[in-house]
Amino acid sequence: MKAIKFELEASFGWHIRHPATYRVERTYPIIPPTIIFGIVQNILFTSSHKTPYKEIIALGSFPKSDVGLSLEMERIVKIKNMKKKEIVSDRHQIEVAHSDKIECFILLKEGNKSNEIMEKLKNSEGEIVPLTTPQFPAIIKRVLECDFQEDGNSKKLLFTLSQDGLIDGMPYVLPLRYEFKEKEDYRTQKYFRVILPFKILSTKHSDRILERTKIVLQNEIETIKIDDKYFDKNLIEYCENKWDKKIKEEVGTI
């Protein structure tokens, strides 16, 4: 496999709505693997569910510094009242995340298209991509091929599935992959319990700060190493986008 790292600079922050929230629309504190998969497909001028580049495994993206979360925006949502058969307005608050540069990690399976993918990603440096909506643009700053070590062990990680014996890190639930049906025209997101390299630093009114840290476990687990970052080895299987159903989700699909 090839390991690719690229940086995003999101000067306006990002909002990726957590589907379990409604009137106060919370955002994910990182860019989930499913979003990175979509961004890469966008760079390659294709779509997630009809892509010829199925060998891409997105491991997610992580701010290089602390993350500030604040309720900065409002929007009006139109809702259809089925009983009264009328459209009513509902006001929602939007949580926005802010940080410095964001490091994104993907794996490419060895094959005929891996060099083509790398070339297209490299040529995208300096381009602007939307993080889900044009309201939150990001600039692609650098695309690098990194050293990749497939077999190793560590208890200090950047990203892992939920583990026993957690010393430091933040438990969370994230969509790790899309799952496509046979016709490849419909997809669902699969959600898994993970640990993120952050801890809550402070809570004041509606604002929150997440401090960047390392995930620390009591015992070592099998890992892969990209550059100088350690990932849970099982993430390769769980982040791989599936065109047939093989792995059951660990939490309910939303």
C-alpha cells in the first residue's frame, strides 16, 4: 500500500453536522473518513458512489492544534406540517469548529490506478475544495507520499477504534465508511465507536475547547505507521468503503 498525507487549511472553520443533533446542530471535531473519501473523489472528478477509484481508504483527518467549538451562526429551516398542511419555520443554531491546518491521511492499494491518483492529488495543491458545503471552503496545501509501516505495535496512537484500558483520549462515535449496495446508486454511513486524540480543555457558556493530545492505552495494540503517526491496524478494514456488506456496524446506522 501507499500512504498519502495532505494538508487542508480551513480559514472559515468547518461544520459537519452530527445527525443526532437537531435545533443546536453540533459538528464533528475532526473531518471523518467518509468526508475525506468524498473530498478525494471530488478532486478526482468523480462521485463517491460511481467512482472507478475504489482502492482509496480514507483514515480521516485531524487538526494539528487545539479545536475551538462555538455557536456562531443561525439558519432558518423550513418544515412541512403534515397535519395543518403548511410550511413552518424553525430556527437552528450552527456549531462551527476552528483550528489550524488539518492533516488528512489516505491509503492507496497497489494497482494500476495508484500512480494516477497520486498525480491528480499532487496537481490539486493550491485548489479550493468545499468541506461539505461551499460555505466552508478549504485550501489543499501539500500532498506528500509518506513512509508506511504495516506491522508494528504501540500504545500511543493518533486514531483507534474503541479500546479497553484508555488512559488519555476522547471516546466518540464517527462514520468511518460508506456502504454501497449492488446498484451503486445508494449509500449509508456506518458508525463506529472510536477514540480521538483530544480532551475537553474547558467549557464556558456555549463555547468549548478541545486540546490536542495523544491517545494513550494501557497495553500495546497492532498498528500501522504513517510518517511518525500510529493508527489502529483494524482501521484499514473498517475504513475501507464497501460495495458489498461484510462487516456489521458497532453502533446503529443513522
